Amino acid sequence: MYGILLFLTFGSIIVPQHGANISASEFAVTTLTNEIFEWVKNGVMSQKFTNIIGDLAIPTEMQRIDWTKLSGSKASAFCIICKSLTKAIINLRRTGTPVEVIQQTVINLCTRLNLQTEPVCRGVVNLNTPVVLYIIDNDVTINEHDVCGLLLQDQMCVSSPLRYEWTININTEPPKLITKQPSQKSLKILQITDLHYDPLYEPGGNAGCDEPTCCRRGQNKTGGNTLKAGYWGDFNNCDVPWHAVVDALDHMKEQHQNIDLIYFTGDVIDHGVWETSREGNTKSLVKNFNKMKDIFGDTQIYPIVGNHEPNPVNLFAPNDIKDDQLSTRWLYQLLADLWINYGWLPESTRETILRGGYYTLSPQEGFRIIAINNNVCYVYNWWLIYKPNDPSGQLQWLENTLLKAENDNESVHILGHIPSGDSTCQHTWSREYRRIINRYSHIITAQFNGHTHNDEFNVFYDLNDKTKLINVAWNGGSITPYAYLNPNYKIYIADSNTYVVEDIETWMYNLTNANETPEKRPLWFNSYSFKNEYKLSDLSNESLNKIIVDMAKGSPILEVYHKNFFKHAAPELEKECDKPCLQSYVCRIVTTSSDNMNDCEYFKTINSST
Ligand SMILES: *[C@@H]1O[C@H](CO)[C@@H](O)[C@H](O)[C@H]1NC(C)=O
Ligand SMILES: *[C@@H]1O[C@H](CO)[C@@H](O)[C@H](O)[C@H]1NC(C)=O
Ligand SMILES: *[C@@H]1O[C@H](CO)[C@@H](O)[C@H](O)[C@H]1NC(C)=O
Ligand SMILES: *[C@@H]1O[C@H](CO)[C@@H](O)[C@H](O)[C@H]1NC(C)=O
Ligand SMILES: *[C@@H]1O[C@H](CO)[C@@H](O)[C@H](O)[C@H]1NC(C)=O
Ligand SMILES: [Zn+2]
Ligand SMILES: [Zn+2]
């Protein structure tokens, strides 16, 4: 849920046909870079440059496409653009061009190319300038291949830059198996995720704006569209008004007795990424976490950080960055203080939260929660370019923590915001994470993610046996309807001795319906139980594997999954989804390492062999 916007500092656009031929594309990069240079130097756009820009300008309806998933000539076009603009920015900086001139150049290109409106271009460029310049200035080796090899990693823009190659030391002894008997007593876990509270939300406001997020106070209402923001939220790229946040939390508390623990898997802040501030984010974080504490009282909440929490969005600095303006310290400090003061986390978690936003604790004997900050792997985290190797030592820490848990006979739940196989998670990080899961899958009884806002799950197959399912990551969906989704949360029933998840309830409401009667609270309902919905006797590896194989073979449960994926929201379900479209959801379930499509390919062969 990011769109084209986050690429702005380096620019991004669609160009008409260009071959993927290396010399031809290198030629195009050189031409464009030179044109930008000439333009900055002389202050006039050549006719040639004007023509190129005219050709490249994107239609407004394409502003929200996910450009990381393009293929063919569009992908190679993006690659050319990425390299040209990056090369131009780096060269402008290294030849002493004033900062304001560089900024104005990028804002100008962004606006002329119709990537976003002028205020959005300006906001994103201004917010990101300090970090981008710091990185260019402090590592003279950085070039356009490093940048585009990260951003466009799935489009083979550059052949795997060596900069991003590293490995984790993983214990090589065979897994130490422990057997635990189910207790017959259950543990009730509530997962809340992706609130995206918008302090500027205005019921009746403009739901059809030109910015990446709508329904906000101050947005142009005379633009000729008639879309009005709903009272409880809106399908059209809008986040959540305060009264809807409160309603959701109140409902959870009223509806469910005996919640044993709560996982909050990140993203409190709205999608107004061009106008965030440290003060604004702090206010929202305090307000939302205070409310959760208020409503749930002594029930323990185990929260993690989402990619929207920092300012600017997505940027998590390495901890040797001491400059207060660039550092992420303010955020880690704030979260550690809040979470520890509420009594949710013990003092022992402070050190790693301050180091990189991650922690571990054991709420009960035999049970460990490991909360990671995997937002560092997001390809929009520019700091990856500067320090790519295992940011803040987190994955090595994860390995060490799991080894210790294995020795202590503990069962583990891992909380992480971004699903590890997401195409926007940097390949090396994603691959190493999956290696760790492979070694410790016998003690990791479940993983919990958010970020995509969809009701979905991912399964891990053994790296040495494509047919052996060894782990599962459940995605909590989202409270925000952003974009074109109904709001939801989940209740997990786990065994209180083995910590294995036995069933899941997905609770949601119909947003269209809720907005018809603004004066009434939304009608939350239990949409389905996982076991019933997919006709399973349990949620064991075998059972999950069976439904995935069935889906790959075209069973109607794939359509059920597809409907749940969008939380029954009409805008998506009214679109046609044919067989290949449906099959892509199977591929998505089984892809847990962003650079490794083997599992996806394997399930395609299952489909075609029957
Ligand atoms: C690459 O493109 C150049 C320029 O268009 C052309 O001359 C050359 O034959 C192409 N090479 C290949 C291998 O397609
Ligand atoms: C609002 O949108 C209309 C139509 O697109 C435009 O003519 C007008 O200048 C905009 N007003 C502002 C304040 O941006
Ligand atoms: C873990 O379990 C094994 C086998 O049941 C036992 O021998 C060992 O003492 C246990 N270790 C700890 C730290 O409880
Ligand atoms: C799933 O597979 C792992 C790894 O092989 C195993 O340790 C675990 O017991 C299995 N869990 C279930 C619920 O089937
Ligand atoms: C949601 O509510 C609207 C309005 O009441 C209704 O038309 C629509 O069918 C409902 N959607 C679902 C999936 O029930
Ligand atoms: Zn989110
Ligand atoms: Zn997110």
C-alpha cells in the first residue's frame, strides 16, 4: 500500500517502448542524465528534453500503481529512469550544486511528469533531502546501480549488486526436538494491526482528491468530483477518523471476554506521507497507545513498530548515526518509554528497542515472544543503501535468541510488520530470514504480520523439500480501509501449552453499510472461522498444505480465499479475476523469500499436471 509516491526522491515514470538491450539502455541513461544536467546549468529545457518529458508524463489514474511489480518494457523503462535520475542527483551533489537547486529540479520533474501534485512532490522531496544527501556525501562509492538495484530488485534492473550480499551464522546442529502435550486449555490472542489513524480525517470531505490519501481537511473540494468521505471511513484511499479507532477498540473489549494477550503489529500513522512531522507522529502514537492502554487495562499488549511510524516514513537509521535530525532515536525512545511505562514490556527490552526497535520476552514459562522490526528490509528504507548488512544486527540477534529458546524448551511466536516474502523486502534480508525459519521452524509455532491490509497468510516450505510445509505466518489485515477494503481484526485460539494456533476468527464490518447510518455504531460481525471456512479439522502443517494443494488445483475454496483476502469489499470483488488471476494468490501464499520463486513455480506445475 505505497504506490508510486515513495519513489519520488529518485523519480519514476513509464516510458514508451525501449529495448532491454544493455547498450541501448545505457545510451538512454546517458542521454537523459545529460539533458537534466544541461537544463540545470542553463535554466532552459531543450526541445528534445521537453519532448521526452512530454512522452513520459503519466496519466493521473496511473499515479497509484505499484511500479515495483511491472514487467517487460515498462520495467526496463523504469530502470532507465531510475538510473538517469539517480545519476543526475548524485552528480549534481558531487559537483557542488546548491541544495535548493537540486530540490527544485526534482520537484519540477516530479510535477511535470505528473507523478503527483506539486505540494506532494515538494513535501516528499523536502522531507527526504537530509537523509539522501547524507548518504551521497558519506559514501563516495554509491552509484545509480546500488540505488536502482535495491529499488527495482525484482525487475533485474542491475545484476545483483555485490553491495547487498551478506549472510547470518546459523547453528548447524540438528534441531533439538521437544514434545509438548496440548493442554486442552486455550489461550485467546487478539491481533490488531494497521490502524492508520488520520487526525485530519473529515467526514463529508473530498474522497476523490489528487493526493495519495484523501478525506483530509484542506483538500480541494472544487475539483469537480462528488465523492464525499464517509462518516466511519471510506474505500477511496482514506484512513481512519478518531471515532472509528475508538469504536473498533471499544468493540473488541466489549465483545470478547478473557482475551489473554494482544498483538499489535504496527502502523499507527496515516498515509499523508508528504506532510508528516516528528511532532505529529509523536502525538498520534501517544494518543493511540494511550487509548489502547485505557481500554484494555491490565491485559498485556505486545506491540511492534510499523514502516509508517518514523519521520519521514520508512526510514530507520543505523544506530551509529548520531545527528539528531537523521537518527531514529527519538522514535525508539518514545516507544520504549510508552510500552515499558504501561507495564506491557519489562525493562529488559529497552536496550534492543533503542538499538533497532526489536525485543524479546517470555510472558509465561515455556513461551517466548520475539518482536522484530523488519521494516529495515523495506526497499524504500534508503539507509539500506548506506549500510546494507544485517541492519542493527537484528537477524543475528534473532538467530541467537532462537537458539537460546531451543535450549530452554520454549515455543515461540514471532511478530513482524512486513511479510518476509513481500517483493519490497530486500532479497538478502528476506533470504536470510527464511534460512533462520528453516532451522528453527520446530519451535516457532506461529508468526504474525500486518502491512498488506489484506486478510491473508503465508506458508514456509522446507528449503530442502518443496512438499514439506514447516511454518505459517498469519496476517492480521487492517483497521484502516485503505484502500478499498473493509476494516477487520482477528482472534486466535491457541493451545496454552503448545502455543499452536487452533483456529482464527476474522471480525469485520461492512463499511458501505455503516456509512448509511452514521449515527449508529458499525455492525461488527464474525465473518468466518478459519477451520469452518476452509473445512479443516485443524490448522496443522498437513491440513494447511492440503488446502494449498487444492487451491492450486483449482478448488472453489480459492474463490473463498480471494473474497476473504479483500474482506468482502465490493470495489475489488466486482473486478474480474480469471484463473491465472486466482492462481496468483496461491503463489503469494507460498512465497516467503522475496528472491525465491521456486515454491510459486512448483505450485504452478501442480496446477498444470491435473
Ligand atoms: C542493442 O541496441 C543497439 C542500438 O539500438 C543495436 O545496434 C544492437 O544491435 C543491439 N544489440 C542486441 C544484442 O540486440
Ligand atoms: C481545485 O481544483 C480545480 C479543478 O481541478 C482547480 O481548477 C483549482 O485551481 C483547484 N484549487 C486549488 C486551491 O488547488
Ligand atoms: C528441556 O527438555 C529436556 C527434555 O525434556 C530436558 O532434559 C531439559 O532439562 C529441559 N531444559 C530446560 C532448560 O528446561
Ligand atoms: C509443523 O512442522 C514443524 C517443522 O517440521 C513441526 O516441528 C511442527 O510440529 C509442525 N506443526 C504442526 C502444527 O503440524
Ligand atoms: C454491504 O452493505 C451494502 C449496503 O448496505 C450492501 O449493498 C452490500 O451488499 C453489503 N456487502 C456485503 C458483502 O454484504
Ligand atoms: Zn499499513
Ligand atoms: Zn506498513
